[in-house]
Amino acid sequence: MRLPRQRRVLMIKKVTVFVGSLGFALLLMGAEYAESQEIKPGLEVVAPEKVGWSSVKLEEAKAFAEKINSAAVMVLYDGKVFISWGNVAKKYRIHSIRKPLLGALYGIYWGRGKIDLEATLEQLNIDDIPPSLTREEKMASVSDLLKSRSGVYHEAAAESEDMTAARPLRGSHARDTFFYYNNWDFNALGTIFEQVTGAKIFEAFKKEIAEPIGMEDFSLDDCQYSYEEKKSKHPAYNFRMSARDMARFGLLYQRKGNWNGRQIIPPEWIEKSTTAYSAINEEMGLGYGYMWNVVKPGAGFSKMLFDGMGAFYHTGVGIHALSVLPEPKLVYIYRYDTDGEFKDPGDATIQLVTMIMKAKL
């Protein structure tokens, strides 16, 4: 499958930035590296050399990050913060990174036996505004939606121009035969989650994830549903989050769902959700799992950016990024101010990642 050029460029940018965080308040772009300072349980800030990175080379990357107007950049190694640039406490919209957040909730409730991945839209009484779903479309399962392979190509809330342009015709593909990055699937999963669990997305995230892992800035006041009722009855679910809270979420996945001895997300779900079920770009080794992009080790982007190691990640508007490299125990977060009008930094985000990776001793 060959995606439109604009979409392919977005996908390439998506594998870029990564950085991780902590719980350290407001480090501005010119701040110095902390020597070894405790933050919240299980996290500490360390000098780059203590985890195998060069402070001198990272200063060059930091200057470049400032030049391209990065809002915040963070990197963790095994839970230790060795890069924390910019305002890591400021909460920006995370855009499409909302999807792995909901995916984590699915894993928790699936582990409790509350969610049947093979239940169909018909069995769950899921439909939409006219033109309503066909009987064939209603055969899609929860698993199909998580993989973005439902075959349902109804209009959706929060659908970008690229997504609308790439959206296949209704009825053109049967369930689980074709990958299309589909906001209808993602939004309907929000409706399904609340219907089958009886829990609201944001309240559940606060109780099940934000509080147990010590998110410092998360607030229900920063979360909202986004309805576009002329397109679909299923709303998008929007989060605002700080870099340091995003980094904690990434670290939870890097640790296979375990936080200080407490298993929050089943490790089986971490494995399941970060397995590629669709090939986005075979040559570059990019795939898609359950609401995560997956980078195959030893191919394309893996060699170019990750020293040949595997990774999984998600981006927001192709700029914000949350990436996890399980093998070297790295978490990377990149934030950009997209709240108002902004200029897309484009490939500069890839250059920044390359500079950070080349700073490894």
C-alpha cells in the first residue's frame, strides 16, 4: 500500500522525536543538567555521562532544539532523566497521542475481563448518523478498530484534511483486510470503552494511570470531548498534558506496565498492543499495532535513528512525539507549541533526534 506523499511525509516525521521525563518542575531552555536529584518515586535526574551520553554534544543538540522553537524535550534512560529542556511542566494538547492513552485503558479493563476484543459492532449496538453503518461494517470487531482495520469509512470527528483525502470509499474493504489510519475507529473505541466498562475515559485515566504513576500536572479540567455532530455521533477525546507526565506514561510502557512493583497494565497487553499488525512502509520497517506505531528492528528508520533497535511511538500532528525503545530502556518526548498558529518544523525534528543519538558515548 502506498500512502499519499503528504501522509508519507507525516509518517516519516512521526518516527522522529523522542524524549523522556520525570517530575522536575519548569526547566527552561537554558537550564543546566542536574547532577543527581530525586524527583518522584522511581525517577531521578542524572548527568548525561552517568547513563552514557556526552554533555558537550548534547549542548549542541540543545542549542538546535532552541533554534527550531522546541517547547520541551526530554529523554530518560531506565527511568533516569538525563535531558530536560524547555518548559516540561506546561500542558499542551497532545493531539493524536490521545490514542495510546485510551489504548492503555483498554489493556487494563481487558485484563479484568471487562472487554471482549472479538465483540462486533453489531453485538455492541454501535452505529452512526446517516448514512448509517451497513451490516457488513457492523461485523468489525473491537480488535479490528484497535488495529485501525475496521473497514468502516464513515466521516469522523477530528479528521484532518489528509485523513479525509485518504479515506477509502464506504464498502471498499472488508474488515481486517486493509489499514487506514482511521479516526472513526479511534473515536468509536471511546464510545465502546465507556459503554462496556461504565467508566468515563478521563476519570478512568486519572484513577487507573495518572494517580498511580504520580503524574504531576494532569487535571480533568484539561480534558474534553470534541463533537462534530454533522459528521458522526462519536466524539474525539482530547487531552492536554505536560512533557514530564507524558514521559511517565512512556516509562510505564517501557517497564511493561509495571510501576514500582505494581502491575498497572498487563504485560501481555503491552506485547499485544506494540506488535505490528499492518505494514505502513515495508522498506522503512514501519507498522501499526493497537493504537501505536511500531518500528521494526534492523530496518529503515531503526537503523537511521535507533541504532538498529526496535521502538514504538505515537505523534500528534506529526510534531509532538512520545517514543519508547524497550531494548535500551529509553523514553523520548518532544513538545512543540501548537496551541495557536505555528510553523511546522518539518525535518528539523529528525535532525534533532539524530543529534541526540549521536551524542551517545
